[in-house]
Amino acid sequence: MDQDVVQRVKSDPNYQKLVRTRSSYGWLLTWAVMIVYYGFTLLNSFAKEFMGSRIGSGVMSWGVPLGLFVILFTVVVTGIYVRRANSEFDALTDAIQRNAAGGDTGTTGTKQQVRA
């Protein structure tokens, strides 16, 4: 890659915003998932009585809905990230590509047609 293009990309405010925003957002979601996963694991390890206790007068224990919550939480967090990546992060990437090329590269039209 041409060093001139690399410098234009690194000095682009959109690139700096993309790196900063994506990194902080990624870490926020990572910590949320880690808290849920490790919280579930810690409950299984240290609160066995609670996890094995029945809900009401039924036969289901608390471990089953909490385990289902962990799985659904992961799917929801993934969907949240993908939605933001497909909108905000992709728009910033397109702007970076246009600025690095010094104008319209011709690839943004294809991407916009796919999204529409």
C-alpha cells in the first residue's frame, strides 16, 4: 500500500472517529457479555442451591431460564453490534475510502445499491 494513502487514512478524522467509536463500543459489549457469562458460571459454582431450586410448584429450576437468558442475550448483543456496524461504521468506512482515494472510488455505489 502506498505510504501516502496510509498517511491520508490515518490523518482522516473519520478514521480516528471510527477507531475510537468501534473500539469503545466493542469493549462495552465485550464487558456486558463477560459479566453475563461469568455471572452465570459463578452462580452455577457458588449458588448451586439457588440454581437447582424449583420455580414455583413446577419442575423447572432457575438454571434453565437463566441459561436461556445467556443464549438470548448473546444473540441480542450480536444483533445490536451488527446493526450499528452496518449503519454507522460502514458509513464512516465509505467516507474514509472516498477521502483516501481523493474522490469517489466507484465502489460506494455498489454498496449503497446492496443496502437499499
